[in-house]
Amino acid sequence: MPRLGRLCPSRSVLLLCDLQERFRPHVHAFGPVLSAAARLRKGCQVLGVPVLVTEQRPEALGPTVPELGVQDLTPHPKSSFSGVPVLGAQLSAHPHLSAVLLCGIEAQACVLQTALDLLERGLDVHVAVDACSSRSPMERAVALHRLQASGAFLGTSESLLLGLLRDSAHPRFRQVLELIKEPIPNVELLQGGPWGF
């Protein structure tokens, strides 16, 4: 049977990759991406899914943007493009971990290389396409193609949250539904092209 990428809150973590202040004026559709990432973070919090945060050279690129609401979490600074080398202990702390929900920037660099390392560990990787971007829309599109070809699952913040819920009878369904119903401003900036959506 092919891998189906089923999600389970107790076997998943969310990784917010390098959503930092200095990228704000340079990354394509940064605002919509940030809104989708914040939606995913809030939904995971409601469902009890642990959240991990990385920062690429924060001394140069600044802290994680405050809109994500992760000020109570300890970010993991890194210089490598992949976040896995600095997250080894955190990933190992979840012995039943099977899936990582991944979003952030830039798609062709840190998101891609983190995903490949996670896949090599035998984990399912679910990339939230509406919560990932790059400075260049072309780089984003090519990176999403590469991620899918390498075995990552592509989804949206909404579809991933629904995948974690799996049933409208879930006791947290209404809370998550309220998050999903909130429109993402300017999401049309991520539409168009082969993986523009």
C-alpha cells in the first residue's frame, strides 16, 4: 500500500522554519504566508501538537516575527540550511513521532533541506504550501515540485488541520473551525502558476 500521509496529533509536530523579521520586505507574499503559518500554529496548539521554531542566524536576520505568537517558545538558532541538526534532541523526545508539519522560508533552501533530512529519518513531511515562500515565486514553485518528487506531502494550512481532526465529532472541532473560517488576507498573491495555488 502506498504511503497515505495520515495525520495524528499525538504523533505529529509542527516546525516553523525561519519566519524572521529581516525577511519581511524581501519574501514574496510574506503577509499571507505569515497568516497561514499563524493559523496552523494556533490550530496545533488547540490540538496539543508540539511546536518547534528555528531561526537562521538570528544575530543577522533578527528574531521570529511576533505575529506568530510563539514568544513563549525557545527558538533554535542555526547556521545550516536544514533545521534537523539543531532539532535532534527535540525530535528524539517524541519516540512515537511519525509526521512533521512544515512551513516557513525560504522554500528552496531551509524548507527544502529540512524536509529532505526529515524524510531521511523516515518521517512523513507535510508541507503547508500556503505557509511557505521564497524571495522569488519561481524558486518557490520549483522547490514545491522538488519536495513532492522527494516524497513530501503538499497541503494547505486548512487541509492539514482537518487531517489532524479527521472527524467533525472531535471535541476541538469548533475551535479549529473558527480558525479555518478566518480569511487569509491577500492569499491571491500565492495563486497562479503550476504550484502557485
